[in-house]
Amino acid sequence: MVQVYEEPYAKRHYAGRFTPAYCFPCCSSLIFIIVAFVIALSTGQLWIKSHTFLHQPDVKFTYEMLVVMETNVPGQEKVWSTVDRINTLYHEKVAAVDVQATEQDINYDGKTDIIDVLVTSRGVTPVHSVKLLMGFDYSVEGEADLDMRTLAYLTHSSALPGSALYVDGDLRLKQREPLTAGSSNNAYEGVQGSPFADFVQSADGTSGIATLGLNGIFNRYLFRNETTYYDYSYPVWKAGSGDVFEVRARVRVPSHENIVFRPAPLTIAKFGWVQVFAIIYPLLWLLRKAEWVIFHYRVLQTRVVSDITPKMHKF
């Protein structure tokens, strides 16, 4: 014969309501659940306040720019911008600038991976310092959606006059507060959301470069919750004294940008329950062993009914 199934027999313990034997399983189970919750809470990270997801943002160059080229003489800088009011206001300092940009999709996933920007200025000499501000369309889809007009800023200076500057870096996202899961953040989307729109709104005849220019736009731009910055480490300055000055900036879009968001309540509860269950399961196993000792050895008085009944014999 081969065993195909086994069925255990049980001993059932009965007790009156509100007796010690009746209260012990209920109270002990409740205490163990509370203990497990306290342990999970005291060890930290029970309720996750923020989470991250990896995503490659969709970035497009908007051809919005502000260029400031400084010489070795204070007050002799040259300015050029795509904002007509800036060029009109500083017409005596406006330089002749040509801008070209190319976007590359290296892995053919439909998203831009590299943006090469070439800024060529003629008739500006000698150039000892350059400040360049570029505008981009920046969008993210995932646990939370984000659409905005944003900036990349680079600056470099040298004691020697230069003919070209080469920069290679990443366009990185910076957040002050996490996004809300399932939300759509588009307060700075479109032309009205562009940081350069502040130039048009605040331009007047009495504003100076410090107010209307870089300082003014950064002061407003950095009040945003989500901003971007140009992360570059190895600028190359080419010395020269010609009448042509070039800036070649390569902007790389990270393929895995960390987006911080605040999870939904159900997600928070799910992660919290997993942690509590991981602690409560071994505690309940210990409780079942303790119950077996208490009831098997009759520490608490109960009436026992066994599944094994004696066989009746007839004589």
C-alpha cells in the first residue's frame, strides 16, 4: 500500500466566555500585533514619505538664449538675446551672434539624447569671460507628469583672451519638494512658462543688466519647485585674439533621471503592511508555540474534546 493522504487529528479546547483561557488568545494576538507595529515604526521607514522612479526626460531646445561676453574693461561687455526688448534696450552693446543647434537621438527611441549648440559672435574682441543662458522644453511622464520651460546656464572666464569655449555636460533636474503621484505639473509650460517671459514683463528703460539680466531671471527662476541646471566639469578655453568668438556647448540628456515623488496613500499602506507582516509572522509563530504549551499542559483550565474516539465493542 502507498500513502496518498494524511489527515491530522485534533484536540479541541473549550472554555467559557471571559475566562482566562478565553481571553488569552485574543489578548496575546492583539499584543503581538501592536508589538510588531511598534517595532516596524521604531526601526524607521514604515511610512515612506517619498519615492523615486527612473525616466529619460523629453528635452527640446527652444532657441531662447541670452549671451553676455565681457572684455578686460568693465562696462564694455557685449549682450545678445532672443528677446527683442533686451536687444532694443541695450542696442549699443548688442553683438552680432549666430546660433545653430542639432539634436541627436543616438539609440533611436524617439527622445533626444544630445543637443549640440554652436554660438558664433563676430566683432567682439578681446573676450575674457562668457555667460550663456539657454532655454529648453522639458517633460517627464511616469508616476507623475512634468512639463515646463527650463534653463541651462554656463559661465567661464580666463585671464587670457579667448577665441572659443568648449563645454560638455548633462542637463540635470533639481527638485525642492517631491511631486505628487498621479499629478500633472504644467504651471511653467509653454511660452508663458518660459523664464525668458519675465524679461518681457519687467523690461523698462530704467532696468539694468543686474535686474533685467541674469540676476533677475535667476531670482525668479530659483523660486520654482522644479528646475534644471547644466552640470559640466571640464570646460576648454581656447586662447586667441581674433574677431570671431565661438561657444560650443554639448548638452546631454540623462537616460535615467531620478524623479522624486510622493506616493499615493494606498502605496504607502502597501509598503507599511509588508514591513509589519515581516515582523508579525515570526511573532505569531512564537505565539502558536506558546499556546500549545499553555493548553497542552493545562496551564489554563479548558474542556478538551478529541477527534480520536474509543471504538465501541459489543459483547
